[in-house]
Amino acid sequence: MSQDNICLSPTDFERLVDRMVGYIKEKHVIKEDIWITSEEAMRLLNISSKTTLQIIRDNGKIRFTHPTHKILLYDRQSILDYLEQHARETF
């Protein structure tokens, strides 16, 4: 049995991964990512400082994962829960 090796540039590999993720989301009707980037987390929290995001994370207020040295992802639902905990009812 022979094995074929496929070599892709980093850019082509990212495109392939993006297409596969899109296909899986469509196939399984996944509307939103469970794990989001720091930029998306900051947008949801309406903050512009990575330091503020780190403080919230380090205080255990939101869930995160650090699967590799350069990748840090945040649990979307934990951010929404954090925002809900700080919501104030109107009068």
C-alpha cells in the first residue's frame, strides 16, 4: 500500500481548513462557533484592550482553551453568561 503525501503552503492549508469548517457547519447546521478568537471575544465584551480580556480570563470569569502555544480561544457561551451576570434590570 503506497501513501501519497500532499504538500500545501500555509495559506493553502488555512483555506482548506476554512472550507472544511464551513462544510461541517453547513452539514451539521452549526450556526456559531463554540470557541472564538480573542478579537471576537473582545468584540462581544465591547472592550479594546487585550489586557482587560486577560484579566477577565485570569480571574476565572470566562472559559478558555489554549490548545497550542500560539492559539488561545474563548468559550462564546461563557462570555454571554458573564455579560448576563452583569446585566441590570431596567426600572
